[in-house]
Amino acid sequence: MTVTLRHSRDDAKHVNVDMTTTLGSLVVPDPVFTASGCAASGQELAAFNDLTAIGGVVTKSIQLNPRAGRPTPRMAETPSGMLNSIGLQGPGIDVFLKRDVTWLDEQGVTAVVSIAGGTIDDYAKAAGKLRGKPIAMIEVNISCPNVEDRGQVFACNASAAAAVVQAVRRSAPGGVPVFAKLSPDVTDIVAIAKACVDAGATGLTLINTTLGMVIDTKTMRPVLGGVTGGLSGPAIRPLAVRCVWQVHEALPEVPIFGVGGIRTGLDALEFILAGASAVQVGTVIFNDPGAPTRISRELREVLAARGMDRLEQAIGLGHRPPEEIIPELPDPPGDELEAIEIAERSAAPVTFEPATAVDEADEYDEAYDDEADAEVAAGPGGDDVPFDIEALDDFPSGDQDA
Ligand code: RRO
């Protein structure tokens, strides 16, 4: 495989990458969405982002009836992340539709409505209320970690997860994609994913927060009023990438929203390479409210730097087999050496190690990382590795069948 850096760092900023992505019947011009629970319905973020220029807004999970949520404190800092224990606080779906969905529609924002419920019937009724409303997608949150009864975490049981998805699909507006949001707190996420897809889910959102807790060593009591809470932020990113990877490997045709600790365009790229068709950004918004716009721009740049002109070329690309290259050999001085060279060339191929093979790539990495460092206090999310996109013609594209 030929390894070339097709664009300079400056070119990468200006190259036109088609960022269009397909999530069932929903086609959007950008793959970066806000994650549920981290941006309400987008009103506050509108001062920092053009919400019509990113993929869209996933609203805070809403239930049929108003709900007060869990006792305070509801948030706690953790290493590379945070814990929340909000407990599905919300005004109920009628107020939400009148106030929030109307606002999103007026602004022209792509609205993904996250619904939750305590019973299957609650979910079905909430989904039914969305008929005729200007929404682009329903995200079924079956994985909230902060319900009183752990038995109500439908995503921890394949048949319970399937029952909710089936009920929502039946009462939801026809033609609107239904994505199920899964919990990482299971032994086999692929089994849950398959059950949801068999029950009618168009796609999957991977992942919700994972259950954690913090104890205050001064008071010697749990920090959160609700005792346990959902852990989010960069601390869970490898867990989320692993879930996306496993589900894409098992269900390559099913569109996936990747979510969990994304702070930079490189982080987002990791999810896309694992098999996500789009990403959601959440916790980063609390210290950088303009993060959705920044991450969208950075993702475009890092795709351009890899010689890609369409986002879809990168979806699931991490699953291709390792590249093999024939090493460049000097011209042989005579017939005998030529024979040796031919023998060497047909010997076992050498696995390519990009970081050591292309000096130009190292320069690019350093320059890009410096810039990402300046923009994100905690620094960039990974290494930048250029390669020849044309060499991947034989690899199945990330195009999704709607
Ligand atoms: O409201 C919450 O406490 C909450 C929800 Br609905 C969720 O899905 N995930 C989370 O971490 N917190």
C-alpha cells in the first residue's frame, strides 16, 4: 500500500469534505449532534452554535408526565469525567411539545426527541404524542441509570428492551426513524442491540452513561443525593468506542449514533472508524458550549487530512484488515542480487507502521496537536495518521441502506 499525505495542513482546513450522513430515512448534512441531557432543547446553546449548521439537537429525555427528579446534589466531578443523578427531571411531554419542539421548529433545527418511561405503556403513549409533530427522529432512552428501580432499566434485559422498542415503533409517527439508546452496563451489548433491531429499531445510540458513585472522604457519605449516578466524559470513551465497534461488527447495516466522551474532531473520528454514522457530544458542552461547532469543523479537517472527500468513506473503516506493504528495495547491482530481491519481495509482507514510516505525517501530527492543544485545554484526543484513501477501494463503503 502506498502511504502518502495527500493534503497539507492548510489544505485540510479548506478542502471540501461532504459530511452528509444517513440515519435510516434521515439524511443530514453534518454528523455532529448534541447529546441528550447536556443541552436541554438547545435554547442556551444557540448563543454559541448555529444549530442549523450541525447535525441537530437530541433533546433531554422527556416522559409522559412531569417529574421532579432526584434529590440534590445531582452532579459530581470525577477524574476525566462527571457523575450525574438528575433522575429524568422534566415538564412532561405536553409542555415540552408546546414550548421546546415549537422553538426547534421555528429555528429550523433538526430535532431528535428522546423519550423515556417507567412502563412500556408510558413509552407508547409518549411516542403517540409525537405524531404529526415536526421531529426528525425518536431516540428511545431505555438506559437511564438514575431510575429508582434498577429493574426499570429496560436496556439491561433483551426481551424488555425489545418490548419497549416494539411498542414505540407501533405508536410512533410512521416514517420517523426510531433509535434505541443502550446502556454499557451489560454483559453482551450485541445481544441487546440485536433484540432492539429485531423489534423494529432503525438504529442504535451507543452509549448512555455507566453507573458509578463517589464517596466524600470528609463527610464519609456518598456525594450524590441519589447515591449512584451516570458517569460520562472522556473517562468512558474507550468503553463507548468498544461498544460501537462490537455492534457494528455484528450489525454492519444498522446505523449507529456514537456517544461518550467526545471532546475533539479526532475523538469523533474514532467513533466513525469504529462504525458510527454520526456522533453526539455531551459532557464537553459544560466547559465549552461551542464544542458541537468546533468538533464538526475539526472532524472535517481530520478527514481532509486523510485524503477523504466524504465522511461516509470513514464509517467503519477501522474494521478493515491491517494493511500490508512490500518494502522499497534499492536497485540490485547484478543478476544474482536481482534474484535475491525477487525472492525477498515475494516473502512474507511487512505490516505498515504509519507513525515511523512517514516523516511528513509526524510533522503534521505535531502541528495539528499543537493547535488542538490551544483550543482544548486538555489537549487533542489522539494521533493523526495519514494514508492513501484510494488504496481502500476494495473495502466496503460505510454507505447505509435506509
Ligand atoms: O436524567 C438523568 O438522570 C439521566 C438520564 Br434520563 C440518562 O439517560 N442518563 C443519565 O446519565 N442521566
